[in-house]
Amino acid sequence: MGRVLVDMCATTWYRGHDYDAVSWRRSWETELGGPTMIHGIHAMDLLLWLMGYWQQISAMIATLDRQIDVEDISMALVQFENQAMVSMINSVLSPRDETYLCLDF
């Protein structure tokens, strides 16, 4: 299949405001993060297993729509040791409710 050059790693789910109403959800003390740590970590873990070590990362998190202590979206650009580049997104604001890895060789 060749060498991986470009990847996309996305966990774009939707969780309504009622999801956040549960007292232990969406706080640093109880969940240790938002969609990055709770939902997207599984796809990111698989990506790291496939790709190996990363060399450079630039990332941002934000709380755009929810009254919560943690982020409701995160995005990152990652370059791996083999020079492949990856875009990552984790969101609970997205109506698609999907998780995927897209590897371009």
C-alpha cells in the first residue's frame, strides 16, 4: 500500500445539553477532560499505534457551546517521525456522530 503520507483522525459526535446535566460529567475532577479524553482518545490511540511516534504537534481546545468546565471541541495538526501529517478533531457539537481514521498512502 505504500508509505502513509496524510491522515485524518476524527471523532465528531453530538451530545445534547441534557447529557451535560449529569452532575459528574464534563468536569476536570471527574472526567479528566472533554471529548478529547473521553471520546476521541480511542481513535487517537489507534492512530498512534499505526503511525508510531509524533515529532511535532500544534493544538487548540475550546468550549464553544456548553456550560461545562472542559472543552467541547479540540483540533490538532500532528507530524510524525516518518514526516506523515495528520489532522485531528474531537467534538461533541457535531451532528454526524461518527469516528474514523482516513489514511492516504
